[in-house]
Amino acid sequence: MKVAIIEERCVGHGMCLLACPELFELSDEDGHAFLRSENVPPALQEAVLQAQRGCPEQAIVTSA
């Protein structure tokens, strides 16, 4: 699985960081989310899907 953040939609709520701190971080400059890696290990797939479902701005997209 791969994950991406649609930067134009992210406003920095931080819900993704709460769901999966292993892959998501927040920028010190503007508070917007960014990824440590776009490749999601199998052990983190459910956490990433939770982050995607919990994003108020629907800024997280996943693909196979």
C-alpha cells in the first residue's frame, strides 16, 4: 500500500499523527502533515486507513 497527502487540502488538524505517528509528521513551519515514507508496511496499513477515515479535510489518499 502507498499513501499520499493532498497538500492543498491539509490544514494541520493532526488527526493523522494521532492515528499513525510512525508515518505522519507535522511541519514546524505551518503545522501541515507530511509523510516519513509513502510506502506503508503491512503492520501499519490499518493505522493509515484509520488516519484516512479520520481526516476532516479528506487529504489522505491510499493506493494498492
